[in-house]
Amino acid sequence: MKKNKLNSGITKLTVGASVCAALAACGGGGGGSGLPASNPNTGGNNPPATNNAQITGKVIDGYLNGATVCFDNGQGACDGTLPSTTTDASGSYSLPSDPSYLGKTLIAVVTPKTTDASRPVGFIFPASFTLSQTVSATGTENITPLTSLVTAQMQTGLSQGQATAGVSRMLGGVDPNADYVAAGDSTTSTTAQTIVNTLTSFATNGTVDAATNRNALNAMVAANSPTVTAAQVQAQASQPVFGSVNAAQVLSQPLFSLDGYDWDMSAVASGSFNTSALVQNIAQFSSDQLSITQQTYLSGAWQAPAAAQFETLQGVYEMKADGTWSSFVPVSSYRAPLRITTVGQALSGTDPNTGIGFTYTLRSIDLGNQALATAVPMNWSVIGNLWKMSPLTTTNFTKPTNAYESLLSYNADQIILPVWVPACEAGAIVNGEDCGGNGVQAVMEDGVISQITGDPTVTYTSIQQAVGLSQDLQFAGRAGGFGALINADGTISQVTGGSSGTTTTRIGTWSIYSRNPNVMILNIPTSAFAQMGSDPIENPVYNGAQLVLALRNGHMRMGWLYSAGYAQKTYQFAGSLNAQLLSGAQAAVTPQ
């Protein structure tokens, strides 16, 4: 199971899968998800809470009195099966809560009868509209024009963390969830009022409908402005709409996703690099565990692989919540199913190897008219970048094509240092190099051969020792890697040469990671990697991760940084892998 946390569309980063997975719309302006009515949605799936837990907060433009606060039924209106309430003069509300409400959308229905403590006396809202917020694990949920921007952005396919970060950037660093009135932030208060004024200007018959509300808010983020034109709002109507669904219910049945076109590692161990197959992942939630199994496509049918048949990892080292390193985590533990402790609209738990919490959500999406490559993971393949190959890039899904987008995110940074299976028949270290001397530095540690960066005979004491080395550092990957120079001025360069001389090219910059001074972040754009070939170590960068060079136990190792705002994305299908996608992948990997 080929995996470098990025090689897999559903790896522990995406799901903590028990197998390797390579990771990796769309209705128009309407409010529907594009899925058949029989598919679960946000409405009516959970009974009212029966415990004493509460969701509390304020509804704010200024503080809004008389707004109805409820749970969204998936169409921008109240779900009558779940609790609702009305705000008081301070804008405050309180609703019974339940852990299963994590990931549900709260809405505040504002009407001309609602009063705003920050507006002039006698002010009347010219139309009814809604503000929104997505329930997180905090227990305090303010509902404001700013949180409404976040909710709208989530409907474009972003995770809550990604959407929050993007809106914060639009606001100049302001936390969208904050009570800006209590903070005395007049600038943000003015922005919030402008957002509401813009929303109500698009009302029809005294109401801003759910689709217009969403499109207007997304137009504001796209324009980086709280004021937008009707044309800008209309442009958003053609964008894919991702609908919230109950992850626990949907995953009670298996979901299927493409992993990639992978080497059969049992054949590689015998000295053959010519055996490969299409691989799919199967995700399912059962008995409080989220697990991924794998199948390969051979002789026209899907079948279970032999143990570790497509696994390129021996294991990993992971950074724990306190910034220290874990002991060696064998691949059997790294791929083990994740235990889910909060079950409902979203699934959440704590990674047992790092102590870092995670959240897994699903969104419904119609992939119709989108390229097949939309659902192809950006992970390393034996034939190169599968997601860039024809016909996957030149053929579109028919409409409708119902699918789910899975998003797995962590509430703190994840740093993973992979330990690869040696790419040779019998792993052996000769003169400090693996596979009998293939030019890649290696050491024997924790009972396995590990590829490393730097001199295997040196015990390094600081990652800063990588700076200014007289020879290129070899950043080892599963299938090669690349060489570079770490310069004292904060840049990274490569030296190439030929008969006409050598050329030094800047390919990126580096910085020291804040939580661990012996981790160096390598900021190398994908455009630079495109010039250096393809290797699994590079692919997470295509998905938004960053390469790191880290010092652990005296050795420098390559790995990946997945920031707390990162979300690993996979497109999944109910019942079986989409036939169009399978056909396109088969055509892409078949020699012409």
C-alpha cells in the first residue's frame, strides 16, 4: 500500500487508514446537494439532545434581538426536529447540545422585526436573511456575518479550518469567530454591517434566499471586499455546491475511491519493477472505528491484495502534540483504523500515536461536467502524475455523478518522517548507502533500514548543521529524491553542470519551525519540483503540504509538514468506484 502520507488519498492523514491509500461539482446556484432524496443530509437525522450540554453564543451584526437560532435543514431553513430558540436583547442564545451535533450548521434567521443594538434607533432590516455558523468543539458559537462567510466557503469544498483561515486573511487577521462588538473593534463592526447591507440588497420579495445568500458571501471572499455587484454574485451561481451530510450514516456503508496505479511491492522484492495495478480504497465506519481497506484491479475484477502488496512504507516517525518525536511507528500501527469518539455529522477522535485531535467530515457533490481528473489523487504513481494524464483530464463526468468529498483535518500541525521499504531485492547497507550502494545514505535504526540525509557516520546535534555544507544534501525519497544546497541567507539552491560549466539556481527558501528548533521547513514550489522529476517525497506538496528536513536521533530525515489548517481531500463513491473514472484510469495507464 503505497504510502507516504501523501501518496495516499486516504492515509492516516486522510483517515488513518489500515491500508495504503493514495489521495488524492456540482450543482448550480440552487440549494440542493444534487444527491437523490434517499441520501442522508443535515436535516432530521439526529433526535433532540437529551443531556444538559449547551451551545451558547451571540448573534451579531451588532447584537441582534429577536433572531431565531436553529439548526439548518440543509436548505437554509430551520430543521423542525431539532432545538431552536430566540435571541435576547444582548444577542445571546442557548440551545441544548449533543456531541453528534459537531459539524452541523446553525443559522440565525433575521427579519425586519429583529432589532440591532448597533444600528440607529428605529432601524428596520429591509429584508429577511440568515447568518450561519458551523458547530465546532468549543461549545461557544457566535453567529455573525463573518462566520457566515466561513460557512459559505465550506460549501465550496473547503474544510472549516481552511475556510476560517481564508476569511481571516480577508479581514486582515481578525478571528471570524470573535465577538468584535465586545472587543470594541469598530473596523470589523463596520465591515460586518456592510456585509449585511450587501446581502439585503439582493433580496427578492423581502427575502434573501439561501442560494443568493451563499453566492453573495462567496463573491465577497472572491473579491476580497464586503461589497459586490450582481454580476459577481451571479458568477458564483455556476460554481459547485458541496452539501453537508451525516458522516456516520453515510459511512455505515462502504465508500470507494481511486488510490492510483501502484507497484506490486512483492514483485519489486523479487527484483521486478514491471508489475503494477490500479488500486482502490474502501472506507467504512463501524464499531467506533474508521478504517480503509484496499483492492487491486486484476483480470477485470477487484480483489483483495496480499498483505503489504502495495505498501512502500516500513513505518514512520511522527511529531507528538508536545513537539517531541514518537518512537518508530510500524506501518501496521500507522495504517490501523482510527477510533472515533464523537459520532454524528462529523467524526472526531484523537490520534493515538501523537495525541493530536482530528475531525473527519463528508460533503455531497455532483461531479457532473467536471473532469475525471477531479477525483484522481495527486499522489506518486509508477507512470508519473496520473492526475495530469489524458483521458482523465479531457473527459468529463456525466451529469449527475453523485459523489462525496471527504476532508480529514487535525487541530495541530502534523509532521511525518517516512521510513521507506528499500527499493531492492534484499535491503542492505554498503558504505553507508542502502541497496548495496545506490547513492542514497542510510542507517540501520529501530530494526529497519532508513534512508537519511547527510553523512550517516556523523551524529548531528543541530539542524543548522545542514546550512552551508560544502556538497549538495541529498534529500532522499522513495524513488530517488533530489540534491540541494541550504544557504545561510535563507535560500535553497541547486547546482547543475555540464561541459559548458555549472549553474546555480534558486529553488526556494527555508525557515526554522516554531515548535521544534531542529525542524527546517523547505519552501519549494511545485513548479521547481516539476523540473526535478517525480518522487513520492515531493507529492504531498502538490496537495498543500510542505517538505521538512528534521533532526531525530542524530540523523537528518526528510518528511512533510501538514499544517493545522490543512485538510486532506478524497472523492468517494457509494456502491462501487465510478465506472467512468475506472475506465479513464485504465485508458491512461494502458500503453498506446
